Amino acid sequence: MGMISVRLHGVLNERVQQAGDRGRAGGELRLPFEGAVKVRDVLERLGVSDKDVHLVFVGRKRVKLDEELRDGDLLAVYPPMAGG
Amino acid sequence: MECKGGYAGRLLEVDLTKGILTKAPLDPTFAREFLGGAGLGARLFLERFSGALPLSPDNPLLVMTGPLVGTSLPGTSRFAVCSRSPLTGFWGVGTCGGNFGPELKFAGYDGIEVTGKAAEPVYLLIDDDKVELRTADDLWGKDIYEVTAILKQRHGGERKSKVLAIGQAGENLVRFAAIGNDGAHFVGRTGMGAVMGSKRLKAVVVKGTGRVVPARPEEYEEVRARTLEKCKTSMVASSMKSMGTAAAMDLGVMTGDVPIRNWTCGEFAGTSSIGGPALRSDYLTRGAACFSCPIACKRVVKVDEGPYQTQEGPGPEYETLCTFGTYIENDNLPGIIKANELCNRYGLDTISCGATIAFAMECYEKGVLRDTGGIELRWGDIDTALKLVKFIAFRQGIGDLLAEGSLNAARKLGQGAEDLVVAVKGLELPAHDPRGFHGMGLEYAVGYRGACHLQHMSLYVEQGMNPFTDAGLRSDYAGPDSEGKAEMVLLSQNLGVPAGSACICIFAFACLEGKDLADMIQAVTGRDFGLKDLLALGERLWLLQRGVTNLLGARAEDDTLPPHVLSPLQDGMAAGSSPDLKRMLAEYYELRGLAAHGYPRRDVLEKTGLGFLAEKLQDAG
């Protein structure tokens, strides 16, 4: 079994109800998995719609939704966020 | 007064030298061809154009609304203040949300044209048809929060009257002085507060009882329902509602968008301490909205205790979190909130002010700036930054030099200081790094008001947040790449410039499509107006304002980027990247129809209905 850490940022963090596991600044969720798992599988498991996702990073590398994940990966998921 | 078809049909002309107030008709041809906001303002400015210096009485100051302002269409609260900029010497435009624009329409005016200079400080009181100048002797010297509270109390209370006011920075002619609307919304860029100060106009108070009546009511209801729904369901809007513009800090550090240490570094460990989540969890008291806005991105904050205690008030936007945070390597969030409050009170553009302090810190580090009156300007020192904000507002000590803006200060300092300035045409760059997004670099370089992130839609298009595909843009632009960016910038301007002149907030427009805005204009004004018309209007308004800046002295050599931004960073998410400005400029000049010396070509001006501008440019050489 492997483990992936996920940080949902901004409004995505608020929308996913994971009581006790959420914190400020995109509190880290830890998800165990077995076999091959892609970014989009993780999003589906968390109930996050693809269309609400703007950018995804594994560590500091920007990845697409089909990126296959490995044990120990830290996934950061961002909705669109606009400055001004 | 009822503003039928979106326009009151009249302007208030104020001659401060003679003390004469005149209600003048708005030329309907101007309204049709230049819509409103800064576009219409530029056309009116040209009517009075004399080449007058920015702080001279003859430099006109225009406060402009647009046809959508005062309706209940989403995000249509804005207004523009324009004039020749005392910071850049070129066309100056500052825009603002809040409540003043709608109230001015309700009082029955599309705009205010101010010329001359009062013998003593005054404020302008507009109460529907009743208009008068009153003494501001008792208000001069007060900050924006104070003068706003006094004038609201004097003229009907918090909700009844809307106030535009300058603080001490405007009075002291700080070249990047801002104007406050109800002490909560700010006309920040290009120093319009100093133009007000030069005219001894402390404030404008407006009360109106009219309304704006759309020409096509059924279409209006349909487009209103459609666009409100889009704003409510958009993720951009949801992020804004949740964390305001501060959310962009968290994303920006991952895309190379956030400038650090006067644009010389790509990494700063402190960003998580000063981003949206920290602001919300530790200092937010409530959200707030401009007139007729379902998004409500405003942050009301308070620092309860400690050395940076503030009253409850408007919180720092993303730009301010950068300029008083990452630009100077400061990770102290209450310190930034305090800096924001001081800038709001004194009336200073938080972008230019923080950027000028960052510039000064680098000058100090490099030994170019020595005569500081004993102040040590060290990176990360927010206490010194706070001291400098006050010194700038009151032009005390080293503040007198910095109050000139970074480029003017560098010219006085010499010794290579100009290489450390991060400005275009004298306007300090906002906090979006062109090394992460090359198209933004081209926007900055060719911007008619200098480095601008607001009078176009490139921020949203290039970052992939709204592709505006109906206007011919794409959803797959790579940020650190110059390929295809000239066309992207041109189309983004042709969308964003008319949005600015319609006075719709770009945060609302970022949730919509181009056609939605065209439909809004059609429903309110009643004239047939489609997406093609919107883009054609964008071309005309861009060329017009470009031409004004050319008349005020800008040439091709002013379309450039500062040395720091043309140097690749060694670290961070945009490391190794720098915009291919030469290539993008060549492509853009061709597409836009600019001649080699930087003026719009005569044939392009004539084709877009700007023949009168071609004549003026020819006269100017």
C-alpha cells in the first residue's frame, strides 16, 4: 500500500469536507492507495470536479490530470485564483 | 434624474480658478464612439489638450462613469479618474469600484471635468441638480478616513452621501498619490490624487436620487440573469469571495508570478505567512462588496493588538501583500496591514509606494543611496518601510526624494540607480512577473499608462483562467513563452479596454464571455451592439489612449521593460526565463498598426474613426 499527501488550496479546501484533517493554507490530507493511481483518481475520490481545478503540482513539478502518482508524492491542487 | 439608455447626457464642468460650475451636454457622438470611462475621458481630454504640465491648473482632471454604471448588472460599479499623470508625464488613468460612480449617475452626471486651481482649498458638493463649491479649510491636512467621516456626517450620513477624497499625500503632491472613495476603495495608479491636490480640490461629495433605465428592458433582464448566474457559479468568483485577491499569492508562487526582493529573486520562504489563508484566519472581520457586485472580494480586516494595531478597515489586496511583502522580503502580515492602512489614510498608491521603497532598499544595499538621514533601509524591515510611508506622504527627509516615484528618484540619484528601477514609462510594475508570463511583459511594455495589469484581460487569458475563446483567444498559452503572445495581447486589450470604458470590474468580466459584455451594452444603450462591435471599440479606444500618450511625448523607445525583468532569475518557478521582448514588439507593432517611431499609423487611425487624432499627432511631429 502507498500513501499520497494532498493539499487542496483555496476554495477547494473549503468544499471538501474532511473534518479533523483540514487546516489553514491547504491542510494536508493523507490518502492510502493500492495499485496505479492518477491525479484524476485522487480528485474523484475527494469529490473535486476536474473543471474546478486550475493547476496541479507534484512537489514543484506541474502535472496533468493523467499523471501517475507514486508512494510519498505530495500533490498540490489549485482552483483559479486571480490577483488584481 | 433618469439616465435613459445608460447616459445622463450631461457633464459637470468645474472651473476652480473662476469658481464656475456648468452643466454641459454630453456629445452623443462621443458617447457612442468612446462609450465611457477612460476612453470617453481621453476624448474629452483631447478637446482641452494644451500640453499643460501635470500639476498645472490647465491640466484637466476627468472623473468618468460609463453607461452600465448604476444598473444592477454584476460588477458595474466602477469609474475612472484620468488626466496627464504627474508620475509618468503620460496619459494617467486610475480606476476604482465602490459607490461613487453609481451615485454620480443617480445625481444625473456621466462625468465631471475639473480645470483650474482654487485660491483656497475647496470641496465640490453635488446634490442632484444643486452643485456648489465649499471651503475645505477645515479639511485640509486631514487623512482620507477622517475627511470621509466628516463629510458623510455633514451631508446626510454614511449611506446617503458618497465621498471622493485625497489625503495628505495628494495635498503634498506626492507623484503617486491616490484618491479614496468612501475610505474603502481607491483610485490608485498614476498619481491622480496629486492632480486633485494641485487644484486644491480636497473632496467631492455626491448625493443622487435618480436611476439608470435600460433602453431594452427585456434584454436587460435576460442578460442580467445570465451574467449573475455565471458570476455565482464561476470558480474565479468563488475564490475571490472566499479569500479576495490575496488568494493569488498562494498560486502565484507556484507559477513564477510573484516578484521578490525588487524583482531580483525567485524564492521567498515567507509567502505562506502573508497569503490569503493567513489573512482570512487571523485578521479578517468580514467580506464586503462594491455596488451591484455578487462576488464581494473585498476584505475588511483588523489588527487587534501589538505594534501594528489598526482600526477595522479595508484590507490589503494581492498587490499590496506583494509590494509591502515579497518586494521587500517582509513576512510580517500585520505590518503589511498597517502599511495598507497608512497608505489608505494618507492617500498613496500601495503599488508604487511599496515598489519605490523596494527600489530604495536595493539602492541602499548597493551604496547608490547614502543620504537617508540615518535610516538604514534593510530588506525585510517593515518598521523602516512604515516610517518611509509617512516620510513620503509628508515629503519629510528621504521621503521627499521617494515621493517623486522610483524613476524620477533614480534620475536624481544617478550612479546607475536607473538600472534598479522596475517601471515602464515611469509607472512601477504591478506584482505579476513577466518572466513567468511573457505576454504580461508585452502588456507592460506597450501600455499607454505604463506598466498596467488591468486595462486588458491578459492576466486571465495567459494564466488560463478564462480563455475568452469567443473573441478568438486560446486556452493553452504557455506562460514562460513569447510565441503567439503579440496576438494574445492585442485581443486581450481589445476586450479589456472597452470593459474598462464600460466601467465593469475585470473580476466580474473574468467570469463572463466577450459576448456577455456586448449584450450588456446593447441592452442598456439600446443600440445594436455585438461582439465584433466590442472588439472594434477596443481597438479604437486603445489607439486613442495610445495616441494621447504619444502626444504627451511617448515614443517607441519607451515601449520597453526594465533591466531587472529582462534578466532571467537564478531560482524560483520562472528561473532561466525572460521575455523575448524584441520579437513580441515587432509582431505587436505590425498587428496593431504602429509605425516605427511608436505612433499609430495614419491609415489605421483613419480606418478606426480617429482621423482627428492623426492630425494632432502629425502636428506634434
